[in-house]
Amino acid sequence: MPALRTPDPLEAARRRGKWGAIGVIVLSLLVGQLPPSAQEGVATALRVSVLRPFIALQESLLRARVRAGSVVALQARLDSLQAVLLTSATLAEENRRLRDLLEISPRIGPGWQGARALRSGTEATGGLFMLDAGSNEGVRVWSPVVAASGLVGVVREVAAASATAMDWSHPDFRVAAMNDAGTVFGIAQPQPGLLGGRSQLYLGGTPFSASLDAGTTIVTSGVGGVFPRGIPIGRISGVAEVQEGWQRAYWIEPFAEPEDAVQVLLATTDSMTVLQWPAFAVGTSRERELALGEAQDSVATLAQRVRAAEEQLQALQDSLAELRGRGAAVRR
């Protein structure tokens, strides 16, 4: 008895495909002979029946492409926003200093030249720094150097296009000072820190009979003819020394920190007029830190919004991946 022949599935599939192709060709020829109105009816019937899944898939793929383009654009915007966030704090602080300088310059009167303070970045300079302005701009030896918040130092040497200055932490720095009421006078100078630590500003030579409270503002007195009267120096933070019946000394919390002074003003005249320093610019480093903290809180809030946008972006990418998976399954 002859063995039964098992049908080949591939051969059967090829035959079905061949006859299906022949059927489609015949059907297209027949439809091509119909009048236009009948052809439109057949096309509509095919769209709502046989071709409906394929049309839906095409629409899904089109929406996916649009969403993919939106995702790329949103990702680029997020990347740019993150880059801005990384530098916003530094730029905001630098812009604030420049704005303060621009605002105080016309208020303290003529005879001041803007300059940039250049430091080596090491502690070996001992309170010395360079300035990118010199005698060509009217800078002279003993020109006061100020920031928007107050006194930084004084010029020691001048060249044509540059100058060397010392800040208040230099061992040779001295400035005649007084309280803002003009009733107590003394000499402000640096006191070296213990074990080579950071120098502190010190007000000595004040009369024993006169007492200064913590928080009292100290300004230049104009005595000696080097510094104009009225440049803010700092605030009294406490008593440093008392010599019974002779004098008192106080610690000063400076308004201008030398390492923070990047943009400065230099006096270019010998005028010893009394300066009316704008109150809005005066403040200690602690007060500036509080203001910076408020700005950082605002940046943190913005960062939270960025993270929320990133989460939405991830959800959109997941949806896009799911749509692509469905499209691949339909094509198979």
C-alpha cells in the first residue's frame, strides 16, 4: 500500500499567495472597467472594511512621527534649560555686581574709573592684585579701590595700562576710619589670622570713653588725604581689646571681600569731597549670602519644574515605543 503524501505548508502558502495575487489583479482589471461613480463606491467599501486596519496603522505611524519630532524638540529645550541652570547662579551674581557698580558710579560723583581685578588664584600674593587700568586712564598711586559694597583696597604701583593694588588683608594696609555718625575715629587695619589663617579687619585707636555697639557702620574718615570721606568699610562685630583708661579696639565685618571683587572702581582725582554712598549697595558677605540663598531657592524651584518636564518626556517616549511595537506587530 503506497504511503500517504503529507502536504507541504510552504507549497500551500505559495499557492494561496499566487491565487490571491491573481485575484487582486483580476479584481483591479474589473474595477478599472467600471464607471467613476462605481469605482468610488468600491474604494469606499474597501476603506471601511479590508483596508481599515492598514489605514489606522498608517495614521498611528504618522502621529508617532509627529510625536517623535516633538520629543526631539522638547529634549533640546530641556538640555538648553539645564545648561542655563548650571551657570545661572554665577551669572546672576556677576550681573548683580556690574549693575550695582553702574548704579553707584553716578551717585558718588565724577572721578572714578572702572577696572577689572585680576588675581593669580593662589594665596602667595599676600593681598596684592592686578588691575587692567593704569595711568592712561587717570589711575594714580594711592587711588582707592572700591566695589559696590565698599572699600576693597588702594593702588600701590601704576604703569601705563595696568596697576598693582593691595586689598585690606595686606599687612601694610591702613585707613583712617570713623563711625557713620562721625563721632568716633580710629584706624582700620588687618589682623593676621592664627596659624596663617584668614586676616580679619580690626579698628584700633578709638577712645576708651567712646563705645561702639555691634552693627555700627564704619566708613572712611578722610583724615590723611588718601581716602575720601564716606566709603563704607564694614560693621562692628564685637570688641577685640580694651585698654583701661586709654583706648578700645573692635573687630570689623567687612562689606567688600577681596576675593569677590572682580569689577571695581578706581579714584582718578584728588578730590576729597564727602561721598554719599547709596544705602542699597552696602551689605556684608553674610547678607549677600542670604540674598543668594533666596535666588538659589528660585533656581531650585525651576529645577523641580524641569524634572517634572523630564518625567513627562519619559512617559511620552514610553508611549512612542509602545506604538512602534504595535505597528511592528501589525506588519508581521
